[in-house]
Amino acid sequence: MKRSKNTPSALEKRSLDHFKKLLLAKRKEAEEQLELTTESILSLDSDNDPDYRPASNIPEAGSDTQSDSLNYQLAERTRKYIKEIDNALKRIKDGTYGICQATGKPISKARLEAVPHTRYSIHAKNENLDIS
């Protein structure tokens, strides 16, 4: 049985404050990583580099393309991670943080420490219970 969005968190205010600080710190780290990745993408972009000269051989050109692709993937994953953190912060605000969205049961503090942005208990995650 799922809890509704209005079901209050099983965590006390002190724990919620701890997880909020943890999430904000992780968000800041992710924003810094996204900025570095974006800078790296821009520095490799030939359109933004007036001194750009085409690679003299195919392997080097392939390596640059692969690096660009990896940087774009990293940036996209980091954006998704920031969104997950923002959603967790919203759950803290609305009082549903720490409640498994699949089972409606509390998520263990150990799981929240390991994955503070999680929406699911370890049981739901392992069993793939109603996880979209």
C-alpha cells in the first residue's frame, strides 16, 4: 500500500535538517562538476577555439569525438542527478522525504546516508517494486 503525498515523513526534524544539509552539499558538488564538464566541452569545441587545427590523423580525431561524447554524457547524468537532489529537497519541504514511493514504508537512515536523494527503500529497489 502506497502512502499519499501528504503522508508525513517518519524522520524527526533533526534528521531532516541533516539530510537537507547533505543534499545541499551534494548539489553544490554536482553543480561544480557540471560547470567543469561544460567548460571542458566548450574548450574542445572547434567553433569556440580560434586556434583549432584539424587533427592530422584519424585516431586523434576519433579520440576527440569520443571525449566529447563522454563529456556530454557526464553533463547529462550530472543534470539528472541535480534534478533528483532537487526532488529530494522538495520531499523534505512537503514532508514526504524518507518514505519509499513504492511501498509507503520508511526508508532506512543507512540507505538515506548512502543515497540521500533516493525515492525507494533498498527492498523496493532490489525487488523492482513499482519503480518507474
